Amino acid sequence: MDIVGLTGGIGSGKTTVAALFADHGFAIVDADELARAAVATGSPALPLLAETFGADILNPDGSLHRGALAARAFRDSAATAKLNAIVHPMVAAAAKQRFQALAQDPATVGIIYDVPLLLENRREDEFAKIVVVHCPEALRLTRLTTQRGMTKADAQRRMKAQVTDEQRLAAADIVIDNSGSLEHTRQQVAAAAAQLKSYLQPSSSA
């Protein structure tokens, strides 16, 4: 089964858009959710992360101190690349298993993979279509500092570690503008869902 990639800059509202696609029957696989599972207490990733970024990224109980890891992993592109090299293969393996299970379910209308770093990891060719959630940087920065409690410096550092809005838009087959009202976003997703269903299941829409 073909997979649709959903991406967008941090703070763009991918989770909201993914939930709206789910309302139209799409199965959503969330890369962030898989990444959290990959670094859960007792996972094989934690010792590798501690070795790479320092033992103090772990809490006394052995769980991950996400703030400590983020401060080191997003300080520059080289550090971010080290983080990705550890976590991403584990996430990819988990995603593949999820895709295979969903593809065998006759109730699956289509699969959307919510991948924040789709372009950063040069994975465009893995997807039948790419949906980009777009939101101006200034608004994303406001969301990150007010809704997620990030410092401005931390938010800017994470944004800088990603590709530019221009690069994302250039790779998009479908763009969802999530800078306005929820209703405006909902209308765009409804149109995009119909377009994707027509592409993924042409015989049923004929």
C-alpha cells in the first residue's frame, strides 16, 4: 500500500492536521510517538544516547531526561545528526511493522505517516504523496514558546535544525495552510483527503 508523508516545521500543527485526516478514515502513524517508544526506559537506545551525549541525560531512575538531551542534541547540526543516527533506524523499523499491519487490514482507507524530519532525512522518494503543513516561522515561534513552554532560544535552535519553509513547500504535493482558523484548516484537509483517496483508491472513486 502506498504511504502518504505528512510533514511540516516544528510548531506548524501537524498533530492537528493528522487528527483531521483521521476523521476522514486515514490511519495515522506518528513518528514522534514511535520515537518516544524508542527511547522509553529499558530501550536499547538509552545506553547509546548516554554514551554519546553524557550519562547525565538519564534521570536517577534510568529514564530519559528529555530537556537535557535536547539541550545537547540540538546545539548544532553535528550533534543532531548523532541523535538521528541512533534513534531513526529504530523508528523506521517500528514504522515498517505498523505499515505492514495496517496494509493487511481491509478497513484501511490510506496510511499517513506523520514525519517531522521527512525532508531533513531525504526520504521524499519513500512516499506516494507528500502533504506539507505550512505556518509562518513567526507564528510557529509564538506557539512553541506559549503553548509548549519552550524558551525562545530553544525554539529557534530547533527550527534552525530543520529545513526551510521554502524547501518544504517545494517538495509538497499538497499544502495545508495552518496559520488561520481551525475551520479553514478543516476545509483544506477535507479537500486534500478527497484528493488522496482518489489517488490511492482510483477504482473505488471511478
